[in-house]
Amino acid sequence: MKMTMTYHITQAQNEMTVERYLLSQGYSQGLIRHLRNTENGLTIGGKLVYTTHRLECGEILTALLNDEESSKHIVPTFMPLHIVYEDQHLLVVNKEAGLPIHPSQGNFYHTLANGVAHYFKEKGESFVYRAINRLDRDTTGLLILAKNPLSACILSDMVKKREIHRRYLAIVCGELPEKGTIDMPIKRVEGSTIERCVDLSGEEACTHYKRLYYDPVTGHSLAGLRLETGRTHQIRVHLKSIGFPLPGDFLYHPDYRFIKRQALHSFRLDFLHPIKKVPLFFEAPLPEDMQFMGITSTEGLWDSDF
């Protein structure tokens, strides 16, 4: 996928070097190096320009973002994709259960990456797979993919700065307290490659929760969750640690009476568009297998201030 970014230099950027200006626009040092090594990567008035060049008011700087080859080793595989939003910079997908986001040993074909590769192959476009946020294989919901290296740089930096706000819905066993915060470090369980646990020697992790509904018939609560951090299995581990595990969780609470996978859904994303800087927000409805308490819609349950 080839794209040209055009920047009109104003008096405020006068005398800035090209490198400093690009850094201010969200380019990483790695991407700037890539542009230096790309034919016509950086130009002013159609002429190549060095990153040490000092900009002048009125100049027009162009950067050529060029993904000539698609991601290697990702086999295009047809599968239905639930695309919530797409423009030239990003893609937001509502991921289904049972679908890993990356290929791994023993699973090279049935992942979100394979489906996205097929989608862009059918469009006749090259595409480098860049997943910005992560979801476990059995967690459903919203996922952001960057469509070019600049949006990937900016979105990844936004994740580090906690500027992409994520809201989750989970079903937990028992009557969850009305609201609270779990601020406990998480680390990998010794001897395991995937299991995590709460441990004071682990990495900082903070989860805010609110009970949205309690069903006395099934003995489960619907919880709204907001994350301060994004540790592996954070929600699953944190809620188990306070006595309210997710049903259907093969690793932390394998109770499959009501659901066959962990009852966790990436419900909402709020963030600024990486290039246009306009607010975006997306919601994905509660999946069918999480409706066993009789809730088919979260309208009126979710507090917009939470």
C-alpha cells in the first residue's frame, strides 16, 4: 500500500529540521530511517531532502509511505470479517471467539491475520499486518489494525501513553460489588508460558469495575470494566483474585455450564484518529453466547461517565 503524506510548513515550524518536524508529527526514528532509505521517501518540491534540512515557511514536505510487499509467512485465508470502521489509515474489527490474532506454532491458517491478508488480497492491495491492541483467542470484540507505518507509530505510542481508552464487558460468577478498583501486580506463573497470577513482584496492573446487572437465577453478574494497564490476562486474573472468576475460562475457571469460553468482550474503544486528530468511538454489541442471563442489549446499563 502506497501513500503520500503532505505537510505545509508554517511560520511556527520555520527553521525546524525535517527530522525534528517528523518526530513532532508522530514518526518514529525507525520510520524516519526507513524514509531516508526509500526512493523519493522525503521530498520538497519534488526534490530529495535530507533530514538535517531546515524547513522554511511555505515549503511543502512530502513523505512517501510505501509497503510494497505484504506481510510474509501469513497465508491468506477466507473467513468472514466483521469490519466496524475502515479508512486509509486504520481498520477496526469486531473479532469473534476462537480466533487468535496472530499465527503461532500449530496454527498458521485460522487467525485474524490470515483473514485480513485475504481481505486485502481480494482488494488487490498489499498489507502489512499491524495489530495495535491485543485480545486473547476466546475474547470477542473490538481490535485496531494500522494500515500504514505512520498510523502504526502513532497508535502504538498512544497505547503506551494510555490514550486509547478501552471498555470491556464481562460476566462473572457471583454478585459482584457495586463498583471498585483492583490495583494488584501481575506476573507469569513459574513454570508456565501462559498462566498469570497476582504477585507483589509482578508488573503494575489496575482494573476498574462496575456491576451493571446481577441475575439471581444463574448467579452471575454483568460487569463493565475499564483498564489503566494492559497486562496479559489482566481482567481474568484480577477478577478471579477477588473471588469473581469468569465462567468458561479454561485456564482460571473451567465452568462450562453457561458458556464455552471466557465471558469477556471488548465492548468500546475511544481514541483520537492518529492522523486527522478527530475523536472516534466504537461499540460492539454483546455477543450471543454472553446473553444467557437474558440481556441482549447494554443500552441504559452502561454509565457513560465510568
